[in-house]
Amino acid sequence: MTTEEFTPTAAPLAEKLLGSAQEILARYPAGRERSALLPLLHLVQTEEGYVSPAGVAFCAEVLGINKAQVGAVATFYTMYKRRPTGEYLVSVCTNTLCNVMGGQAVYDRLTEHLGVGHDETTADGKITLEHAECLAACDYAPVVTVNYDFTVDQATPDSAVELVDKLAAGERPTPARGARICSLKEMQYQLAGFADPRDGAVGDGVAGAPTLRGVRLAQEHGVAVAGFDPETPITKTKPAREAGALPTPAPAAKADEKADKTAEEKPGRVASVVKAATTAVKAVAGKVEERRHAGQKTEDPQIRTAELRNPTASEPARPGAEAGSPPPANAAEAAGAATSPPAGDGKPAGDSPRTPDPTRGSEEEK
């Protein structure tokens, strides 16, 4: 694909990003290139700082999908910005633990100091402020990140204000831990799957005490994994089986017979539940059929009444149809039926026609 094949909307970005985009596509198997949409959206933000309409068109044309499909993804994830974002995205965690530890107070102080609210950018375009639901650092609560890297742990309103003042002045303070502070566009390049080109980019931050607590406790108490050698390289693929360890496939016919026999002996959990439910339904249906059978007597008066109204159940009972009285099954039932008047239509008393009140006049006079 060349830059000449893009529409006028996407062509300017294609001139700058097509090479990197093709490198991203090469990471995916043939026919699965659509999975590259996420890093492509980050790639677009390296140039514009947000996913613009031109960026949506560029991604759609690179992947051969429509813009609505790209927009659906870009609007779902909060890390894709839909309007211009500052050079530094300052995120304050205001979720449960950080909030309890003062995260909301930090955020409120920053909104007052910067004069912006959530997802808003300062007039100089330097800082965009946002409150985050969770930054996955509860042991350092409350935390503040800059462009998704941890910058201030156990933050206070004063330490947060000090941070944004330095950023506004063009400084890049040393983070509490993690990688060196970079711009949002530089961070998007890393999120697109490319290495940070800056020399010593990860050399500033160090691991904090809560992170190292488990290791230090293990060292103090002599806890270690038996036979563990930290110098042992991690295998990237599954070890190959020895030739003799490979199972010998059974003939097709015998294999099928064995599978059928195994399935019969050990049915799956879902199959067992379905079978039990089917058996129960058939048992109930059998009882109902037995009661409906001609000449079969039943002791249930409700069922006898239904059978008299519609013996074969071939068609619905007609509204208002009179049902015959079921024959009494015993002397007590016969005595009760003789002294009980027929049931009415079951309407509540309030539905009965009211007797006109002569003192209130007729309906026409009202």
C-alpha cells in the first residue's frame, strides 16, 4: 500500500506514519491484521496527540475496514483521546483506597490550582487533568501518574501542585519510580509497541519500599524456592517431546468406538443436567397423559373440571363457556357441592355497577 492510495483525509498522516503502520501490521498473521487496530490508534496519537477524524480514516484505510468500526474502538477505551490533549496527561486516582487516603483532596486541589476540570487542558496546552478510576497501585495510595507512568506516590495536595508547576515550567522531575517522564506523544509511541529511543529512559525511577517488601521479608527469614536458580534462562517455547513419548494414534474406527464408549461412561456435566431435566419433564408429562386417558379416574377435582371443559385439549376453551359440574368423588364432596352456590365471575366488589345516588344528581347534570 502506498501513500497515493489513501483518501485526501488520511493522506497527510499516511505520509508520516505509513512505514511504522506497516511494521505494526507485520507483527500479526496474515488475515489477522485487524487486531493491529489498538496499536495503530496509539500510533496516530504520536502525531496529533489524539485520535482525530483523519486518524480514524487512516486506520480504517490501512486495515480495510470502515470508519464506524474504528470509531467504536476509539470511543470505548479511555486511553484514546477524542480531542487535543496536553503535552502532559496528569492522572489522579480517586478510586476507593486512593480516595480514602486523600486522592479526592489531591484532585480537588489540582482543579483549583490549574483552573481546569476532568479531561480539560490548561490554556498553554501543557497539562491535561483527569481523575482515574484505578491506577493499580493501592500500596502507594494515593498516586499520581504523568502520561501513564507513576510519578508521585503517597501524594499530597502540595506535592501534586509542585509536580504540575515544574511541568508547566518545562521541567521533567524525577519520578518516584518507573520510567523517566516523557511527553504524551512519546508515550504513545511506546504504547504502539516501539522501544523508547531515549538513552537511559528507564534509569531514573527505582522500585519503592512496598514493592520490595515481600523480597526483603523473604531475605530476612531465609525463605527461598527450593532448587530455584535466578540465572536459569526462561524458555520461550515448550520443550520438545522425546520421540518415544509421543502417543501412538489409534485406528480411526477404534478411536471412534473408544470415544463413544467414553462419552457414554462419563457424560459431561451439561449433558448430565440436560438428561436429568429431560427425564423429569417426561415423567410429569407421562402422569398428565395418564390422567387424560379415557376411563381413567382421578381424585384431583381441578383436573376433572378441566377435562370436562375440554376433554381432548384440541382447542382452547371458549370464553364464557359454561362448564359442567364434575361428579362428586365421595360423600363429603357431594354434601359440600349441594350446599354451595355456583361460583361467580370472580370480579371484586369495586367492579360492580354502582347504585345511583339521588342526592348527587344524574350524570347529565354533573
